[in-house]
Amino acid sequence: MAIKLNILFIYLMGIFYANACPVNIYVEDSLENSLTNISVFVDNKAMGTTNNKGVAALSLTDGIYTIEVVTKEGLKSRQTVTIDCNTNNYFKFILNTTQNDSAKLKEVVIQNKTISKQIEESPFSVEVIDFKKQYDKAGDVGDYLNRASGVKLRTDGNIGSQVQINLGGLQGKAVRIFKDGIPIELFGHGFSLGTIPVNMLDRVEIYKGVMPVYLASDALGGGVNLVTRTSNKKFGEVSYEIASFNTHRATANFYLQNKRNFYGGFNGSFNYSDNNYKVNAPVQNETNEEFKEVKRFHDMTRSNYGEAFIGLKEKSWADDLRLTLIYSDFYKQIQNDAQMRIPYGEAYSKEQNYSGMINYRKKFFDDKLKVNFLTNYSYFNTKFIDTATVRYNWEGKIIAQNLQPGEITSGNNQRLRYNFVSSRLNAEYQISDRNFLEFSEMYYYQQRKGSDPLGAVSVIEGVDVLTVPAHYRKDNMAFAWRSLWIDTKLESIIAGKYYHYNTKGYTTDNYGFAWTSSKDDSQFGYLGALKWAENNYLLKFSYEYATRLPDEFEVFGDARMIKENLDLNPEKSHNVNLNGQYSIIRENSSLTFSASLFYRKAKDGIFLQYDIPFSRYINYEQTEVKGLELETNYSPSRWISTGFNATYQDIRRIGINESIYKYLSDSRVPNIPFLFGNFWINTYFNNLFAKKDQLNLTWNANYTHRFFLVPIPKNQEPPLFGSVKDFQTSLVIPQDGRLGQFSNDVGVYYHFSNQKTTVSAECRNIGDVRLYDNFNVQRPGRSFHLKLVYNFF
């Protein structure tokens, strides 16, 4: 009977894994005796037992696995194997019997590595956030990025506000962001870090300092790839969240596929918030200025994003061919200036975006050549309106009338139209079992044209400079050789990169004179990386001579207060990472330690030079960064997990040549946190009120040490944990004498026994402490969130 059941089990597994192949596991003791009734686990799942000949017959797909065999007494043994369906997959496990006369089994393990695990174990310094078990959580993807080791998100407010990522000491445009490998700017503000709910993504890949070849990016300090949800079987899910500050968020995700492998689906999100949280802001009274607790009154955000797709899979001429159509819109009221000193009451921005994408994937030459091609076209229609003739105070009252148009600058009635074309080609060729060649190419083109009757006008030609098309084009290419050595324990990769960009548009001076100008430039880069993995240890080293090309905004400005500069040079940086990890994995428990050292030396940094009446981006900054990341994850049992991470990054200005600024040599770069970390506890209770239900409780804490608002000479810096002198109080963030900012979030999540419905409740910033990011812009206080998720299938 047991033999029949085993045969039936193997047969059903063969049906389930349509592309699987036979795998035989043979277990014997040190005396060459076969061992019977040894349990075999794959990815911690029981897959069968050895028969009277010591063999367990399994069915697995191609990939790298860790196999575990366990005796009834609990003795185990572990080994990593590679499954290749084109060869005979027979693996022998010899167990040490010298420690016991009965030849006891030590440990044997087989684990199927997920895509996330494979990426994390690549030679690059990379972290993957898997969202598959986070769809019941409130908020957006930025909240979870901010909890990752070495990552610090900077925002100017709540939902819809501009978000910057600090990664390895470099931030802003030095860190590139992608959606499925395509630059995220092609999808508009409706799909951004400040508006994407977690239900829209499968995972997030965070590359620190050294970028993988397949992205073909010109990132200086790393990149973030947002991978959207996909599936091989039908699913349908909707979610709705209501939260403080009149916040409403909804998502819908559907995927259907028939027997002929024709499929279609939809992913969409909606966000709305008044963002009317309280802030401590300056209000002018009859005699002087005083700070008061007031509500933000002009910060409403609304966004919509929807993508519909159809495609075919597993055809002779295509492994996957997909057509995607996207629509998004975004509306944002503008509340205040960069330092939250001046409130605005009527200025706003608005945009509508339309995109189309085609993606083609195919394997050739017996699967040795893999090709992935994607092309995209986007059209944006944007508005920026700042025509108010009145002025407001922080209480929302009008304090001046009949003034010249414009609360922010000298007035704008700007309308811009953008055309984007982008394509990406990835190819990998397998030379041998352990040698691979990789090639990638990214093409990007942008044209901008518009009008602004209140904006810049050429004095000589008398034309609105925005009516003249501005062109920006770049091509990035990368070629790499990847190899496996010493039974795949060692992996290496070396690559060369080529960057080229071209710009053409109007150049103006401070007197209004304008002329047509262009710029064409190219750069070379290179990288190398090593990874050693054996048993529970993982060690990595990576280096890249990185380049970031000036983007279209830095080149062309905004035609308001920021002028164009077609003479900008690319930023360059030497990036070095050293990563180590040690893991102890048991059947019901795990413990992981990881540590990273990183170094960056950047030159020709692009920054905004303020001037009167107009500002420009110029090449100026040189920066040196030395940093350390630590992280520990511990799960003593299946019902609880905990961990923490901490990051220190010493970011210094170097190479200052101007004599008047020499005193700032080796000073910290201002407005960037240099010490921060997170702590978390998660608990899981199963079958609590009904069979197959689950209750989860979470606590997340975040700490950000005080950082500098303005440059401070190194010899005048306050001690790391010491008190701040009176004259230094106004020079640090926060300015109220705290050593740092400490916030706590708690959540309760209940999964009903029908496996379809989830209800969750969260409280963010439970202590209602004042939190600041960029300069002195205050973030929301305590907020409450309620979320419902329903799955149809």
C-alpha cells in the first residue's frame, strides 16, 4: 500500500510540474549500506522517502536546490545540487556513521531557490524585498524601502510628495529607479515611490553601488527595480484602504489564462488624500513671528494608474509576447517652499500620461541563447499653474491682495508636452555549463515642447523658449562575462559599459538672450564582482567605475527659475562593496547575520547653483563616502520573527579649490542622515478562531540620528552622541535638542479561514512625534489605517 501511495504521489507531482524531469536521491551510510525510510525535503517541503534500495525518486525542474534528508530520530544532512534536465540527475549522499554504532544520519537538505534568493546570492551587493506576503499591509512601497538595510527615503510630506532615495551615501538622481527594468519616469507621477501601494508589486530589487548588466543603467550610486506582479495561473484581487487625513487608496489586480496560453490582465491603483496633517509652522502676528500648530490646507493629492495587457506564452516563435497599454493621471496641490517657511494657497500641478509597451522573450539554440526585448512609447501632458495675485499665511488666511501673479516665483501658466521612446535589449549566451556572455542595451529619447506666457522669452527673437522643441537622447550598452568555478561555489563577473548622450535646445543667459545649442558626449565604465558561497557562508566583493549622465531636467531646467545648461559633464564615481553573511537554517528556526562595508568616491557632482534671478545646475561637488551596514534576522520558531539593521555612512566633501570655501574641506555633506536603523518583531498565530485562519501582529521601529541642515566645519561638528551647543541648535535636524528621531508603527492583520479575505489595522508614528526629512519639512504625525483585501480565486 505504501509503495502504491508513493507511486501515485510521484505521478501527481509529474503532472503538476509539466516541465520537470526525474531526480534520484540515493542515501547510504559510511559502510555503504543503503538507508530506507529516510524523509526527503525540497524547500522545506516533504517530497517522499527512500525505498528499500535507499533511493527517493523525485521530479524537479531546472535550478539550484538544497536537499534535506531526515531520519525518524531527527538527524539531518544538507547539500546543494544543480538540476539540469538535459543530463542524468543522480545524487549520492554518504552519511558519517563513526559517531554512533547505529550509523545515524547527520543532515541532508534540498532547497529550490526562489528568484529573490537567486538575486540576493548574485555577486552584486543587492537586497530583495519580497511583497508576496505583504499585500495585507497599508501604505505604499516607500514605507518598506525605508526599513531596508542601508536605505533611507527622504520625502517632502505625505502621499504624492517628491521622494528621494539615499543609498550608500548617495541620493537623489544618483540612484536610478526602474519599473520592470524601464526608467520609472516614463510612467509619470501616478506610478512613483510616493503613490505605489504594495499590492501592485511582486518584489523590489535594491542594487547598492554596482549595477547589474541587464539594467544597462547610468546610475552613480545604485538603483531600485520595482517588479510588478505576474503569475502562471489565474488570480484576482482587490483592496481598499482608508486612513487619517481623508486618505483613500484602492488597487485591483487580475490575471486570466486559457489552455492555449493566451492571457490577459489588469493592474490598477487609486490614491486620494487631503494630506491635512498638523505641522509646527511660523505665523506672523501683530508684533512678531511665532510658531503654531496648524493644519496643512493646500496639499491635496489625487492619482490614478491603470495598465491592461494581453499576450501569448510558450509558442514556437515566442516564449512570451505581451502588449501593455497604460493610462495615469496625477494632481497635486503645492503647499510650501523647500524649508516650510512660506505657505502657498493656490498653486498646483497636473499631468496625464499615455504609454504603450511591447515585450518579447525567446530562447534559441537549445535554450543556450536567451533574448528579452522591450520597447515603450509614452506621451505626457503636464500643467503647472501659479497665477494667484493673493498671498496666504499658514492659517489659510489671505494676508495680501492685488499683487503680481505667482506665489512661488514671478508666475507661471506652464503647459508642457513630452514624447518618450525607450527600448531595452537583453541577451545571454551560454558558452558552456559554467560560462555565460551577457549583453544589454538601453535606448532613451525625449522631446519636450510647450508654452508659458508668463515664462522665459528670448529678447532677440521674442519667442517663448518653451515653444522650441528640446531634445534629449542617450544610449547605454554593457557586455559581460560571467563564470562559475570550484563546483559553482565561486562566481565571477566582469563587464564593460558604454554611455552616450546627445542634447539640443535653447540656451539663455540672465539677460534673456537665447541661442540654439547642443552637446554630445560619451563615457566608458567597467565593473567586476566575486561571490563565494559554501555551506552557511556567503562572501561578496564588487567594484564599479560608475557614470551618471545629466538628465533632461538638469540640462533644460524648468523654464521658470532654473535655466538650462547644455555644457554639463557626467558624474563619475569609484564604488566598492564588501559583503558577508552567515546563516543557520533549521526546520522551524533560522538565524542570519550580515555585514557590509562600502566606499564611494564621486567627482563632477551635479548640484543646483542658486543665483539671482535664475539658478543653474553645474558640476562642482566631490564627495567621499565610507560606510557600514549591519543586519540580523532571527526566527526561533514558526510563530515569531525579529531583527534589526543599522547603517552608518560618513559622507565628506573633498577637493574644494575655492579659497573662501576651504574651511569646509572634509565637512559632512548637509541634509543627509548619516546614522539610522530599524527594529521589528512579527508574530503569527494559526487556527486561532477557526481552522486555517491566521492572526499576525507587527511592531516596527525606526531611528534617524540628528543630521546637519547646513555645512559645518569638521572642527566645529558636535560629538556623535554628545550635546549640541546653543549656536549649533539651528544647524541640525531636529532643532529641538533631541539626539535623533524615533518612531514606532504597530499593526494587526487577520486572514479569514476562507483564505480569500484579509482585514488589517495599523497605527503609524504611534507616539505622534515630530519627524523631519528634507531640511525642515515636517512629516505626518500619528495616523490610523484600515485595509480590506479580497481574493476572487
